[in-house]
Amino acid sequence: MTQAQAGSGALEALLQEDRRFPPPAELAANASVRDPQIYAAAGRDPEAYWAARAEEQVSWFRPWEQVLEWKAPFAKWFVGAEVNASYNCVDRHLQGPRADKPAIVFEGEPGDTRTITYRDLYAQVNLAAATLRRLGVKKGDKVAIYLPMIPEAAVVMLACARLGAPHTVVFGGFSPESLADRINDCQASYVVTSDGGWRRGAVVPLKANTDAALERTSTVKTCVVVRRVGDAAGVSMKEGRDVWWHEALEQTTESGQTECPPERLDAEHPLFILYTSGSTGKPKGILHTTGGYLVGTSLTHKWIFDLKEDDVFWCTADVGWVTGHSYVVYGPLCNGATCVMFEGTPDYPDKDRFWALVARHKVTILYTAPTAIRSFMRWGEAYPRRHDMSSLRLLGTVGEPINPEAWMWYREHIGGGRCPIVDTWWQTETGAIMISPLPGLTTTKPGSATLPFPGIDVDVVDERGDPVPLGRGGYLVVRRPWPAMLRTLWGDDERYIQTYWSKYPGMYFAGDGCRRDEEGYYWFLGRVDDVLNVSAHRIGTMELESALVSHPSVAEAAVIGIPDEITGQAIAAFVTPKMGVNADEALNHTLRQHVAQKIGPIARPKLIRFTSELPKTRSGKIMRRLLRDIAEGRILGDTSTLLDAGVVAQIKEQYEAQEA
Ligand code: ATP
Ligand code: MG
């Protein structure tokens, strides 16, 4: 963030939102959390509260001597305790009826399905861990995982956790360069990949990508290859380095050593390193450890999604993102939940694929991203209407602020008007959800992530670090360490301190702009790096984009500031119209009027450019920094996490054509 962007004022509070949705009575009566006193109790004695949660949520081989050791900004949670994530996600569910409950319900892109019970998962994770051990993986070795969304991804993650070998999962959509960068950064000595993965009927050549990546790395000893697409992918195996996973598993079976007891690991043993999405710059290698992370993810999963024994939980995130780590694998499996795992995309073979899955697997809880919801809106409600989605009882979102319009559409057309929505704010760094409704207690407001989770001490502060009054915008900070927090940036304590702890000593700086309303509800305004400064008014991108998306012709919008002699910065909007809408001069004028009317004359965009797409990270987040580069005619910044390089060229072309 530059000094100019930081400014001295606070973000303006502009949009009004009056809609309210109290918890449905029946859900409230049976919810995981029913007593509002929990907030005050957690606030009075956070360490006692976290210790109690740690006892309820996680099975420990050895208890802790100290709940928290805080040598700011370095935290240790559950000091002296021993634990294993794989034991907690698998072994302990074998006692009693959960053993035969589905742990993972998998659907591949071509429509193949697999149901893996907890008993099956136990056998598979043991066999995988025994095999990795036989291949030489030891406690402390780093294992890079570059797989499609197939059960093997979860199984290998858990097998690594069983051995105490930290994994680094790299999203299967990343290029060889990005894979190599991540391998080099964390010095991985093993890679687990597959021959390929399915994407819209075509094969993504993961093994070939890995081969290219391994030419740029020197640390990898062994490359394990899962067979996913079979003959469709002509892979070449390198003698002495590459091993077929199915053959290695077979050999382990033949050896008879198919069990692998979980290592007793220190609570602070590294569980994984994961790189952020790169919306704002070069990705950061976030380190998470074992005990606190398990407590945070499993607790938030149980309370925020109101988990019941017979729920079918579907988090649509890829395991390559933190959401996939915390809410496809560790949180839900630690809770003994049934999780749906899907390999494909929402629009293949048709735009109703998600809804077909919901109906087929009787999904009860759905957790997805605003970017997906905005696509569904663009495609229209006919697609969800094709399917019986009456099994759904709760909906969640994560990844970006959700525009009130998208929230309402989600509620109505996916949730049938009956399902509560939990808008959950958190980051790769925070490990688990930090701000979210508790569905049995919290009255929700479309567009607000509502309130901090019990035990999470967040605040909104001004430039000096003083709390801003309700109604004013500022910077989101966390005042107290929390169990699932990142421990450092891998191999770079200095950057860890610089990035998160140097703006306000003693407070974690999240990098997001936020405002609290008169009831203390949190409204995210956008990233601090994206904040606009128009005639000395600081305006978040979120409210402008929400105003644009609230117009019936608009599917998606991204707003940036461009230099302006008079106002300092002026507002420029990139707008993707809904399908079939004529993007002409009249619409341009109407939209500028519309924003001025919704927010105020100061918010009237100086220019609007229609584009058929917006630049997004591979996790679906809008990259405004690239739009700024386009608008100012600069060379593009780091594009390694960009979903589709072609899109940027196309936007540039459309932008310049409309300028003329
Ligand atoms: P980088 O840090 O490399 O720029 P990133 O911030 O996109 O990447 P993530 O950790 O995946 O990487 O994303 C966390 C960010 O996503 C948050 O800081 C916030 O800006 C945004 N976010 C996530 N959930 C929400 C939400 N419910 N409401 C508002 N913003 C959200
Ligand atoms: Mg970030």
C-alpha cells in the first residue's frame, strides 16, 4: 500500500441496506450454538475458552502445558501437546456408527462417482502413508501435491499429515513455472501429481506440466503419479525419479506393511505451507501448524455451518486453496462429516452441473464463492430450477465481499428463500473463518459478514491505529492471537513481520477495508490496496461495484481509481453486462446515473468500459491491479496467478476501442 492510498481519512460509508433475515425458528431451536452468552464468555477469558474448545474438538496424545505462548508476533498454541491431524480426521471416527458413514462422496467431471466411508478412508490413508514412507518420505520432508480434485488429493494430504511431512498443495490450474516457484520456495523433495485431470472434457496435462516444472528445480527426488485419465494422457515416466502411485500401493500391499501409525507430533509441527491467491501481488507462503489449526477449522465448521451428524456438506473450493484445506479436508473430516468432492466446473457439460450434484447427493450445506454466484446469476435461474434442491438447509460464501444483489439471488434461487446464508470472512493467513454469522443466533443483512466469531478479537482502526466510530470505514485488524493463525511466512520471518505486524505494532493487519454499522456488523469495503481517493473521500471498491451490480443489466463490475487532475482520483468501472444486454452509449449513461443515484454524485463513475470478462485469479477473485495497469497503459504486474492471460489482452483491446 502506498502512502497516498493510506491517506489520513477513513473510508466513507455510503450504501444503505435495510433488509434483515433472522434465523429460522426451527434451525435456531436446534442449532450448534444457541446461547448468545458465548461471545461474552469467550471475550472474558479467551485462553480458557480456546482450551475448552480444544478439548471438545480434538483428540490429543498428550495434553498441553500452556495454552498460548505469545512472543509477538510469534505464537505457539497448546504448547507441549502432541497431536496428529490424520488421527483426528480418520482413526478416531472408526469407533461406533461413523465407521460406515461416507466421509467423501466424490463425483468426477466425466460423471464417475466414488463413495469412501471412514473405514475406507482409514485403509486408504494408512496405505498411502505406508507407501510414502517406503518411498522415503520422513517427518519434516516437504511434499508438493499437484492433483485434480480427486479423493487421492485428500488421501495424500492426510497421509503426509500422518507422517509429519508438511504438504504444499499447488492448484492444478497453475502453470509449470508457478509449480516450480512453489517447489523451490519451500524446497519440496517429493511431488505427487497425476497423469492428467479432466477439464471441460479435455485433459489437463499435469504430469507434462510437472516434468517442465522439475526442469527448473533441483530438490525433488521422487515424483509420484496417480492414474486419473488413463490412456488419454500420453505420459512419459523418468527412470529413477517417477513412480506410478497404483503400482507403489500394490507393492506396499504385497509387503504386508499396510498400516502406518500416526506420528505423535508437537502441536506446533508444520502441517502445511500454502501460497495465497496473489490478488494483490506475489503469493506468500503461509505456514500453518497442527494443533491450533485443527481446533480453529473444526470448531468454525461445526458452529458456523451448524453441522449435524447426517448433513451432507459440499464446499466447492479446490484443495489448491485454503478453503479446500480447511473446509473440504481438515475441518469437516475432523468433525466426522460427509463431504462432497467435485472434480469439474459448474458449466460442464451444462450450466446446471452444481444443481444436478446437489440433487443427486442430497447436499444439505453448500459453501461457494461470490464469483460463482455472479456467474449463476448471469446464466439465469432456469438452471437451478431444473433440479430438486429441497435438501439444502444452509448456504455459505467466501472469497470476496458478496454484493447484496448476489446474496439475495443466492438466497432466493438456490436457497428457496428458506436457507440462512453465512457470509464468512477470512484469509489464507487466518486459517479458519474469523467473521461470520452463527446461523442459530445472528440476524443476517445481505452484504455483511456480520460479527466476529466467539474468541476472535477484531477491530476497525484508522491510520493511527485508533478504533474508528461505528459507521465510519477503516482498516481491519486482529488484536489478539488466535489458534488457527499463520505462524510465519515460510522461510521469511522478516516479510511476515513487515507484511502483517509492522503497520500497527501488536495488531495483525489484514489488508482489508471495513466498516461497522450502528449494530456493530462488519461490512467489507474492498482491499486496502484498491481503495479510491476521490476529492479527499475514501471510497471502497465494494460499494461502487454493488451499486453497479444492482442494476438489472449488469452481471459483474470492477472499479478502480484513475489519476484525475481535479479530484485526485476518478472512478473508472469495468462492467460485464448480463447475457443478451446491448452494451451501448445509452447504457453507459444510465449506469453512471444509477450509481450517482444509489450512492451520491461523488460516486458517479467518470468512465465506464464494457468488457466481456474481468481478470481473475485462478480462485476466481477480481484482480483490480491489472485493470489499473491497463487503464494507465502500464506493463502488467505479476500475472502468474491469473486465470486466463487471454482475458487481459481482450480487456485491453475492448478498453482501448471504447476510448477511441
Ligand atoms: P494475496 O494475499 O496474495 O493478494 P488473496 O488475499 O486473494 O491473495 P486469500 O487468502 O485467498 O488470498 O484471500 C483472502 C482475501 O479474500 C481477504 O483478505 C479478503 O480480501 C477476501 N475475502 C475473503 N472472504 C471474504 C468475505 N466473506 N468478504 C469480504 N472479503 C473476503
Ligand atoms: Mg491476501
